[in-house]
Amino acid sequence: MATALVTGANRGIGLELCRQLAARGDAVIAVCRHASPELEALGVRIERDVDVASDASVADLARRLSDVSLDLLINNAGLLRRETLDQLDFDSIRQQLEVNALGPLRVTAALADRLARGGKVAIITSRMGSIADNTSGGMYGYRMSKAAVNMAGKSLALDLARRAVAVAILHPGFVKTDMTGGSGNVGPAEAAEMLIARIDALGPDNSGTFWHANGEELPW
């Protein structure tokens, strides 16, 4: 039985990832700031009061998991705000960088020693972090933070290879969640199913690749 940890687990894609991983028999550790009734109903291990933007909070999580060996770490926690050039909010941009870019790096570094040899790390990013794919501008904090985490994911793939740990950088699609205000063309359950398929197919040969959940390789 594999052990999987999912951040941002209380709703949306994170909740569905926990649901589907648990349903197939994985031991799931659901990490969140505040648990939801839907998450509690899954019967998985929940680690509450974890803020991925806080060094101290993530260090505390690592201490709580001192006796755990992880086969899969999914960095899913994220934050989306909408800035335009005419309405920039630098505090908001900094917060998105902390959560979306530094958060996955912070969590992965803190839990690196908990990753089993042959384990996997997944970073749930966005194609909005693709420089080549940016044709509409705006969304400064989100775009910048996702571009940054894509680079972090590539470096992690190289650095963790010596531990036989592979890294996937995954765009889930335009998913109907609270983050997107219910807009999108795919539901959380379908997105989670596709993401798990990409993670299952992850190995040393494709580690560090930027993928759409549907299997399409995305441009940087």
C-alpha cells in the first residue's frame, strides 16, 4: 500500500485527489489549514493547521511526520488572485509567490528525507505559468508564481534524481472549483483522475516534464 500526502486537501482538486487515492487503497495524509466536512468524511489522516507559506508551520508538519515514509507527495495548495497592470496589488502578488512558488519548494524540501527511494513528487501548477503560452497578459501574481514553481519543479527533478525520486509538473486543466469561481471545462473529479494517471506514468525517464493532465506536453 502506497502512502500519499496531498496539500490543499480540504476542497476542489485536492479533495478529489484524496478521495480517489483512498478509494484505490492508498494511505492518504490530507494536509490543509482547515478541514472540511467533505474531507473528514473520507476517513483519511488529516494534518490540520498547516500553512505552506510559513517556514515554521511546514517544519512542524515535518516533525509530525517524523516516522512516515512517503511514496507520493502532491503539492496542490494554491492561491489565485487577479491583478491587471492598472490595478497592481504587490502584497497580493507576494502572497501568491509565497503559496504557489515557495510553498511547494518549502514542503518538498522539508519532507525530502521522508520520501521513499523510488517515490514521486507532483506539483500542481498551471499553463498560465508558461511564458510561451501567454497570449493575454495580466494575472501577474498567478502567472509569475506558476512560472517560478515550474522552474523549481525542474530543479527538484534534477536534485532528487540521486534519491531515485521523480517529479511531475502538472497543469490540471481549467477546473470548475472555488478558485475559478465555478468556471471551467472540467470538473474536479475528472481532473483528479487525469492527474493520477499522469503521476502513475511518472518515472525517471520523464521526470521534470511540464504536462497537461490530458497527457499533452506543455511549452515552458
